[in-house]
Amino acid sequence: MTQVVMLRSDLELWARIRPLAESDDTEWVNVARDLDTWPGAREAARLTMRRDGAVRARKLYSPAVLADERDREALREMAAHGMQIRITATPLSRGTFFIDRRTMILTSPMTSAPAAPGHRTYTVSATPALVDGAYALFEAAWESATDLAASLSAEWPRIDAQSARVLRALASGATDETAARELGMSLRTYRRRVAELLVALNAGSRFQAGLRAGEMGLTRG
């Protein structure tokens, strides 16, 4: 039996997991930088929350998920429906999730392959050694992570989409002139946004701001 399968579009993934998202018996474990691990991730969460009974789900996110108030509200709703959610500063992949501890799905970066323009691809593995090894890494990160309630009460900097782009420009090492031009803003506006980010991140230099932002997962696209 084939134990590793490649899914080449978001639709293929959704067709495979939707029945599981509607089942009361499925246990989900999700490791991701944000709520949009894949284009149907939020809908899958909503389907899970609409079910009666306890939700069997654990979700581990990077601090970047706390930067947007709408995402924080979505996290609160998920927790209210019984999902266990923790935040970790450990660097996370774009998205990995486990189904009943027997199947692992890895999210690949966006691809421009002709068969699926602009879509991600997904690797599905049911190989016990691979699944067990990855799950053990998840458990280690989970144990050292912070509960959602404590994370929400902490003072995390609020980084909007434009600020995140500025941070990525800083991390790229581009000159101010180049970064401003690529971001479509004036040089004065770009430098003002950089100064605001230094304050928000409590950083004494651009280098320190980049380090802090990287640790918090704020510079990953």
C-alpha cells in the first residue's frame, strides 16, 4: 500500500479531509505559523466547532498569529469550543498537521507549476517511522509552549500587514531606498514605519528589531 501521496492542489486536500473534519471521532493536531495553513483551514476549523460534543484538537502556533485582532478573536472562539491552543517561539514550518496520530500532512510553499498555478502542494504520509518521529517533535514543542490564555494576556506587539512587509524588507538587507520603492511608499514613510517598529519591538537597533521579529515569527511570509 502506498504510504506517501502527493496532493497537487488545495481542492485535492479539501476533498480528502472534509469528511474527517465533519467526523466526531477524528483527532487533529496542527502546527503552523498562522491560521491560514492552507486555504481551507479556517473553514475546517468552523466545521469542527459546529459539531456537538468535545473537540479533539490541539493547535500550536507562532506568536505571529497574535498580531491581528481578528485572528485573536478566532483563537478565542476555537478555545471556547474545546480546542487546546498554545503559542511557541520555536521556529515552525508553514504547516504540518496530524490526523489520529497515524497520518501526517506537510504543506509545501506556493508553487507555480502549470498543473496548479498559485496553489500549494501537500505531502501525505502514513509511514509509521516518519509520523512517529514528527509527532515526537511536536510533543516536545507543545510541552514548552505557552497556553493561549496566558499568551493573549501578555504584551505582544501588534504588527499589521504593512508593518510585517517592512520587517521582511529589513531582514532582506535592502537599502531604505530600494525597500521603500518595492513597498510602494515614500522614503520618509518607510523610515517612519521602521522607527515605529523599533519602539513596538522595544529594540535599540534595526538589527535587534530583526532578531526579535524573527524569534516571534513576524517576518515569515
